[in-house]
Amino acid sequence: MEDDNVEDTATISDCDKMSPDDFEIFMKKVYEKIGYENVVRTPHTGDHGADLVMEKSNGEKTVVQTKRWKARITNDSVQEVLGAMAWYDAQNGIVVGTTGFTNSARQEAAKSGIELIDRVRLVILLDDYPTSLPKVKSISGMTIEDIYEEKTDYVEIVREMMRFVLKNTDINNWRNYRQSGQGIQQKIRVELKKKLISPSDQTKIVDKVIELLKNDEYRIDLTKSDWDMDAPPEVGMGVIEEDVRVFHERERAKASRLQAFIETIRSLEGDDKYPVPEQTLIDNLLKSPKFATEEEITAFFKKLRDEATIYESTPGCWNVVD
């Protein structure tokens, strides 16, 4: 029990007036007052069922879900805390709220060992550990630090920024590419500023994106500043040149097959544009070194048809689109 004199001590009535987010912040202060260490608020999204994660001095971890509700708290909250315990590798789980709990919630909590703190117990807790109300700053006293997002889902933001980089470095669009690694880093920072991420967190996120994109799956190095703009950006971003050589070879082979296909069908249809039976065309293409199997030719057929390069002039017969 705390004996400290606390100004503006919060009561249960004050809790009733709080927003759910403010109640969560307040309960963080309460648990710090009780003596828990490393009390951390989880991200708004992707919290895996916990609003607070905290530790005791012996390292034992506890997850807490806070509920500033008017209706009774249901079994769903108990189930979510059980999931949070597994996710955060916690030994204890708590659901604390400003109301009571349904019978099913109490039964499940008793069976699974989840601690429930209802309105009556919360009143006792506030008496035992007097905690001041969260201070509300005036507009004149507000600083930029008050504006930055306090709860950031780092995993989701890093994932989003990686998608942003990969979209802008697609090898299929490299001919239009005019950006350096440093430039991409700056663009990431611009996106993070829009999300009201603090400068220190921006740096951490950018560093993590750089680290993850260097792995063997992507091999993109955003620390490079001088890239060969006449080559795919992957060369400048650290992807081995062999990958680019293979890409160019594949593109040349595709163009060569297209030329062989068009020349073959044109020779068979003649100046009078006779419909060319599909099997006749396939048999002739198989004589070309550009195609190895009938399946390969069939796939090429489909591609050219979808691109409206050829059309089925009569059932089972094909011509080139002029």
C-alpha cells in the first residue's frame, strides 16, 4: 500500500470520464506505482490482445488488457489475454476494467488463471496506490514531442516501407528508374513524417529497412549512392551482376522467340492471309531451335492471344493481327 501524498488523485469517477486510450495510459502509471518495471504500451494495431506488457523485478512478465467500458466485459477479453500471454511469452495475464465481468468471463478466467480486476477491485487498487490524473497540456504548452505517435506498430510500418522500396525498384520498370539509395531513404523519411513518427524512430525504422533488404531474399543495398542508371537498379543496389545478365538473356530469348513465331505464322498464312491450323503452326515451330516443347509453344500462344498479337480467325486456325 502506498502512503505517498499525491496531488489530483484519480478516482473511479475520473476513470469513467477517460477515453479508452487515456484509461490505458492511466493504468500504465498505476502499475508503475505498484512497482512493475518496464511497463510498455503496445501498438494500437497488432497488439495481439495486450494493451500493456510489464515485468516484475524477477523478470516475470505480465500482459494487461484495459477496458474502459460501460457494459460488462465479456469472455472475449479473457481469450485475447490468453493469446497475448503466448505471443509475448508472459507468465501472467490481467484484464482490468471500469465495470464488471460476465459469468462466462469469470469462469474462463478462473479456469485459465487470468486475473480479473472489476470496478470494485479497481476502487480498492486506486485507494491502495493513489495515482495522479494524466496531465492535459494547454495548446500554448504543447510541443512537437506531444504530437508524435506514442504507440507505433513498428513491424507493420517496416513492412509497409519495404513494400514501398520494392515497388519502386521493380526490375520490370528499371528503364524509368532515376533514384539512388540515398534518395529512397529520403522518400521513406517523408512517408514516415506523414505518419507523425518522431525523428529518432524514423532513423530506427530506416536502419531496419536497410538491414532487412540486404538479406539474400532481396539483396538491395540502400546505402549505395552512385548507381549505373543505364543498368537495372538491382546492379546499383547490390544484386549480383549475374542476376542482371540472366535477366537480359531471358529478355533477348523472349524477343527471339517472338520473332520466330511471327515469321513462321506469316510464312504459313502467305500474302492472302490463309488461316493457319494450330497444329501445323506448332509442328513448324518445333523445327525451330527457339522452342523446345509443345507446352512451351502453347503457353506462348496464350500470351500472344491475350496481348492481341494473334487471333483465331476460324475455329482452330490463327492469323497475325496487322
